[in-house]
Amino acid sequence: MIPDHRATHLAALAAGVLALAGCSRQEATVAPEVTPVQIAEVTAGPASPPIETTGIIAARDEQRLSFKIGGLVQQVTVREGDIVKRGQLLARLDPTEIAAQVEQARQLADKAARDLARGEALHADQVIPLEQLQNLRTQAEVARAQYQAARFNEQSAVITAPGDGVVLQRQVEERENAAPGQVVLVLGRQDSGYVVRLAVADRHVVRIRRGDVVALTLDAWPGQRFSAIVTQIASAADPGTGLFAIEAQLAATPQPLVSGMVGRASIAPGNGATLPHAPIGAVLEGNGERATVFIADGSVARRREVKVAFITGQGVAIREGLAVGERIVTAGAPYLDDGDAIDVKP
């Protein structure tokens, strides 16, 4: 028979062993810790960093209208900002002097025609030689051409709208004397659309090609983005500023655009070449061009090394290590290790 005190110790020892075994079983059944995260898909973006600059909206076709001949301005029917239609009268010269010139040319042409008719009859009667008849013919042709030129100048003393548009500038007032070719009105054609005119430095112009996409925001409509395509690139810098002029055709928009609007433009060079782009919050442990991200592999986070191409205000362009469409951890990424369980939250 076992003494009572030894029996007591054995019972206590057995109880302790059972308690430890129970704890081991409980620890073995505890689920691993799950980290709540948010994820985003890797998207395609430009392969080169965008070029930021300022742009000015303008009508694509701006026509500087003038009179072919000089004279006293009788009437200017429009002012800056007026909308005009094709064929609408815009300005005219005083017709008094012009009509007198046309009449003078007509009278000279009629006289030369009469002289030629008499010369033809005299030559037929062998009164005048052929050389004199030829001179009369030349004089008649010259007088007729001068009359046609006078009539054309009469028609050019009136300015009409060559197309639908808006008056951008009015540079001459009524009763002023306009010189031949002096700009009277500047008209912005609406039927040809609008462009945004930009200026960039030499280190940027070498990266821009025709067809590059331009994203534009205007102060008139905050938060709204307009799209344009580069159509013209200057081959020489402006001597005053040292910048190169860029022109981009704006896509059609329901918003009423006006020449002179100022906006901020972002040019995406590269002719459509793309790289994977990730949100800034998804990229960790940056060191030069190397960084770390976590990929959502089902309910597990996988660490991956990537190479960064460049960083913009919208995200990070990845040169190597990611593919478009992969799910990448954004919120919660700093708290993860490779292989950690994750719970994706909306």
C-alpha cells in the first residue's frame, strides 16, 4: 500500500501532466493571425514620366482678315466675342473712291475696244500696217485686264466671314484709314475645332512625338479632364523664351471652349508604350530603383521584389516584377510578412 503523502504527490503530478497536455492541444488548435488589407489591380500606364506644363486654348484655325486695297473704313459690324456665320458681312470700305476707279477702268476698256474695232477695219482696207493693229490689240487686252482687276478690288473691299466662328480681335474702327493688307479682324473658326498650345524645354521636346496623349485640366471646369493629341512640334525654339512650341488637337467636348483659356497639361510621351503602374501606398522599402510589394495570392500575401521606373503623383511605374492585372496589397502592406494570412476588405 502506498503511503497517503506519496499518493497525494502522484495525484498532483498526474493532474499537472494532464493540464500541460490540454494546453498543448489548445495551442495546436489556435488559428494563425489574419491581417485585414485592401487590394488594387496593377494597371497599364505610360512608359515614360509625364511632362507637366501650362497650355492655352485656341481655335485651330485663326484667320487674320484684311482688305486687299487701302481705303477709309465705312463699317465694322462685329466686336470681340461675337459669334458669326459663314458669309456674314463683317466690314467694308467706303465705296466712293473704289467705284470711281472701277468706272475709270471700264471707260478705258471700252475706248480700247472701240480703237481696236476701227483698227481692224483700217487694216482690212490696208490703211494701217499689221504692227499698228497688233499694238491696238495689246492695248485693248491690257485695258480689259485692268478693268477686271478694278472689279476684283471692288469685291475685296468687303470682308465676309469665311466660316462659322467667333471674333477674337477687332483691330480697326470705323472712319479709320486701313492700309492694304492691314489686319482688321481676327476670326477663330469653330468648324475646325480647338487646340491647346504648349511650350516645353529642349530636354522634353526630344521625348515628344506626334500622336502622344495630352491630359488637360482647365480652371474654368475644376476636376474635369480634357484629352488632346499632339499634332505639331516646333523644330526650332522661340528666340525670346528658348522654349519649343507644341500644339495638340483637343477631342470633341460638350463644354463651350473659348480661345485664351489657361490650363495645366500633362503630356504622356512614348507613342502608346506602357508599363505596369501600382498605387504609391503599395510600394515598400524603396532603395534606389528597388522596392518591395505584396501580391494577394488568394488569402495569403506574397512578398515580391520589383524595380521602379519612375514615380508620379498618381502612382509608381514598375519596370520589372509586376504584370498588369495582378492584385497588389495597398492598405495594410506595412504590417505583412511573406506568407501571412490576409482578409481582403472592401
